Amino acid sequence: DTGVSQNPRHKITKRGQNVTFRCDPISEHNRLYWYRQTLGQGPEFLTYFQNEAQLEKSRLLSDRFSAERPKGSFSTLEIQRTEQGDSAMYLCASSPLSVYGYTFGSGTRLTVV
Amino acid sequence: DAKTTQPNSMESNEEEPVHLPCNHSTISGTDYIHWYRQLPSQGPEYVIHGLTSNVNNRMASLAIAEDRKSSTLILHRATLRDAAVYYCILYSSASKIIFGSGTRLSIRP
């Protein structure tokens, strides 16, 4: 297993377009998390899944954002009608069902122009 | 969510030990103390975690105060590659990790 994989690494899109990011977690990890990070700030929690169930969503996750994890494997994060304020690094992480640490991917950097 | 307090920044010299402090006076009995670090342009990386006893691994050591209201991450011999933002986080398996602003560690050659 090569860790958590995120694609694409970079995405430039025009304002108003829809974008979708993919995260492939470590295969034996039950939990999958999405975070957003802007320059100079710590990562902000967006949502997390336990297997295929989405257990929690942050208030930061407006109705333009949707995340899925079909069959409890990979996950996608879609942003509809992107705005310039959506420009950020989107990070995915996975963890086992325990207090052990998360494994993060390298992130997808989104730039909305 | 229980909060942690860390200095905004610290500097250290290469090949010297580094002690990164963290205060967490509102820690609950089920909270583990986790440390992550984030190198430039990378996702956060798990460093170490503990509950009550001091912990060692290949990356660092974690010293936890007896009352658990503070902890210290110890890098035994800093290298330039240790320059990063270090986050101290309280975590229980029923919750998710909430990041603060962390400590930006700079290493002088």
C-alpha cells in the first residue's frame, strides 16, 4: 500500500465551473476525512466517513459541496459553481477505527480564476 | 473540542535538541495527545501520540506531564528537514482531529 492518494494534484478552474477530487485511502482504513487548508492556516475539517456512511459534516461545507464514499472505498469531493473563495488545498486522510494517527494524502490544490 | 495552546514560532540550531511545548489544560480522560507536522507543500504527517506515559519512536519523543495538562514534543537532534509546522492535538476515537495554528519551527544551519 502506497498510502493515501489524491488526484489531481493541481486543478485550475474558472469561477462557476464544477470540480471533483478523488481520494484513495489506505485499503484497511475504515475512516476517511476531508480537510481544507488555506495559506498560513491549519487544516479545517470538512467531513468524514466511516465505511460508506457520512457521519459528520462541518458548517463550512455549504450546499455547493458534496462528498461520497461509495462502497466504503475511494471518496470524491465535488464543488459545484466554484467561487474564488474555494481556492485552497483540499486534503484527504484515512485512519483505522482507533486512536492511531491519520495518514494524509498530498492534497489537491484548487485555484479558481 | 478541547483546545491546545502552542507558541506561534520557535527557532533551533541544527544538530541540537528541540523541545516543542503544548498546553492542554482542559484535556479529558479519554483524550490522547497527538502530534503532527506539516512540511511545506505537503499534507500533515503523524509524528507520535500518547495517553499518560512518555512515548518514544524513531521520529521523536513525547513527554507528558503527570497531570496531563501539558506535553512536550522532543526532537533529539534537529536537522534542516525538521523545519515544519508542528501541531499538538487532543483526539479521542469518537471525534475527529481539529487542527490549531501550530508552531512553526525554523532550524538554523
